[in-house]
Amino acid sequence: MTDPPERDQHALDLRSAAGSLARVANDLGYGRRAHAMEAINFARRRAPESQRTQLRSSELAGRDALADKVRAVGRDHGKLARRLATVEHLRTRLLAP
């Protein structure tokens, strides 16, 4: 699914305003949070380098906080490992060129 750059930018703007992926997906009519994240990443890649660095740092901080939450509530080691792998996958996607 390829969205117009304006819709991708709107997704990035919502996310940057401390919006959750669920909110971005819901507000813009994406079927899944993963589609909203894809749009956000497309918009981020189109941004000037100085803005990309700032956006990447902000998202990485969010990923770190998410990983900390997962570790804090993780009692089932198998589930914990899967959730941490998901966070790492999101981090990898964020850092992709």
C-alpha cells in the first residue's frame, strides 16, 4: 500500500505529537498499526537529515521505554523473549535507510 506523501506526513505529525500508533492508525484509517508505522517511516525518510536524526532519536527512546515496560511485566520467559524480539524488529525498521 503506497500512500500519498501528504498522508504519510500527517501520520508522522500525529505520531510526533505524542500520538500512539493505535491513534494514528485509527485517525487516518489505517487497517493496522503496522501500516501507520510504515507511513511514518516513509515520511521520516523523506525529511531533511537534521529532522530525521531528531525523529529517530525520539522513536528510539520510545522503543527503549517499551522494552523496559515489557521487561518489567514479563513473567513468562517465552512471551518476554517474543515481545522483546518485536521491539528489536521495530528498532531495526526504524534505523533502516
